[in-house]
Amino acid sequence: MTERVADVVQRILNEQPTIAIRFTFAIRPDSYHHGRDTLFLHPNHRPVVERIWSEK
């Protein structure tokens, strides 16, 4: 995962801690889609999300 995506994921999860996260292979590993109440990420991003959640 690029650092750019990791930084964006960190920011979104800090700003919207209750956002739903969906992991899908339809999203490229170097990208993401931020809907109104859902964040779509490639499954490669799961460890980053879990790390962020564990730090809270």
C-alpha cells in the first residue's frame, strides 16, 4: 500500500471513527473509495486498519 493511501485511511478513521469499512478486490491496492458512510479498501489495507483500531 502506498503511504498516501495509508495517510488518508488514518485521517478518515480519525475524523469518522464509526465509518463502515468494506474490503473488496474491486479497489486497486494503491487506491480507495470514500463514500458518504463507507470506506472501500483493497484487502491489502486490512492490517493498516486493524493497527489504527488497536491504537485507539
